[in-house]
Amino acid sequence: MTMLSQICFVMLAALAAADSTDSSVSLRGLPPPPTGQTGLLGFEIRVPWMDGCIEMRFPETLNSSLGLHFIDHNRPDMPPLSQLDPYPAWHQNPQTGAMSYAAKTKEGVEFSGLAVPDGETVRMEFRVKNGTGKPMSKVSSQMCLVLNKAPAFSKTLDLTPCYAWLKGKFTSLAETTPTPQEKGRKPWILLLTNGFAAQYKGPREWPDGWWVLDQTADRNLIARVSEDKKYLVAIAWDETDSQLMTNTMIPCLHAGPIRSASIQPDEEAVWRGSIYLMQNDPELLLSRHELDIKAGFKMGK
């Protein structure tokens, strides 16, 4: 971890200390892969009421106009520009439970992640600094919240427990169209927010993969309700216009971020988000999301 990253980590963790010392959420970094191999760069999330855990891939991919800087799995059609060496290690503050890592690619792209437990919420911050000496544009990442290790949220091939706000109503995505039956495919859907739908010019489907729903979402927030309907897990990032996604074959949840950045040499960009783990109370979730929006998803008070 660089000196700058250590300072940022200490400052942000201290801001969240008052809320996170009695947090019901606990975090643990995923172990690095064997030397020379590709693996997940993320963390586990556990809460007392949940059997198992959920995992945040943080990130799954990172790319820019220069190419693909990081990918956490092997795809022959998506080779990264370089491999991380050494693989970044997580550092945890024993008082607050906050966790951070810092990484640097061979081409000079520095990126870091910070996750802070805050009651029933995980606060996230992802930074990318341009150390390549060249201007970088279209800097973006893919973040993936994986639910397959939590039995209450792990049922596959079912949109019923997945929810978003459509026309002011907390709506099951099983009520959307086109349906999996109409598409003749396993449920893997993209739901555009109202604002993003107005500017979206991309494909409406990916062959044998996802498809874009006819409906649009009121806000950039997607949730999944537990099998017993007592709890929910939700995720959002600090942008209004975005797209929501769930691949029920895993299952996983995505809420972006889709906002890309242009970063000049020695400058950085920041993305912030929240994961909510709480009782199945959509109105309470809505109020917490509103507070995060007003705060710009920043940590601390």
C-alpha cells in the first residue's frame, strides 16, 4: 500500500468509526490467488441473521481507452494488458473493521478499494489514479455482488425475489417483459433507469445472454429478498442514470457504476456505493438510499 493510500485509508476509516464499531456487518478480504494466477479481488460480507456470506467483486474488470487493466477471471477473448504482481493484499483496521487494498499495474494504472461496515450498510469507495504518463479516457469498471454462498439468496433461474422501483412501486422483476419464456432463455436481464433509457443506444440483447427489459426503473437501486421474505440485500452507486442487472444463473446483482471518467496523468477518479443488508422493509431501504444520495454516498457524517 502506498503512503497516500495508507493516509486515505486511516482518514476515511476514522470518519466511519463511530457507526462501524457496533456494526452488525462484518467484512473479510478474499484470499489472493496462487502466484501467477488470476483470481477474485474482493471481500466477504457477513451479518448475524444470514447463513453463509455474500461476496463483492471489487472490481470484476477495470478498463480504459488504453485497454483492459484488470479482470478477475480468465477469458481468452479478454486478455489484460498485464498481470498484477504482486497481487494486492487487503489491510483491515481492527477497531473499525474497515478494509482497503491498493494495486498498481505494469502500465502504471493505480487502483484501490475501501470498504467500511456501517451498521446494516457497507460503504464502498473505488479509486483509479493515472500513473501511465498518458491521458486516459473511458475509464470504467464492472462491480459484481455475488449471492451464491448465502442459501437464503442463492436460488438460481428465478427473477421473483429480485426487485426494483418501477413507477413508484417496489416491483418483482418477474413481472417485467419480455419474460424468460418469451425469450426462450434463462433469466439474465438489464433494467435501464428512466434517465439512462432516454440516452441508451446500445443493443437490446446479447445472443444467448442478457436482454433489456421493456420497463425502466425509477432509481439506481436493485434488491433481492430472502427466501423467507424477512430480509433483503440491495446495492446502489453514486449515479442517477445507470442500468441494473441480475444474472440469475449465478445469481448476482449489479447497479453499475456505468459512469466512465477521463483522467489526466497523476490525477484520479472516485466512485462510491453502498450495499444494504437489512429487514425486508422497502420504505426503510428507500429512505436510506435517499440519505446516501443527499450525502453523495460519502463516508462519515
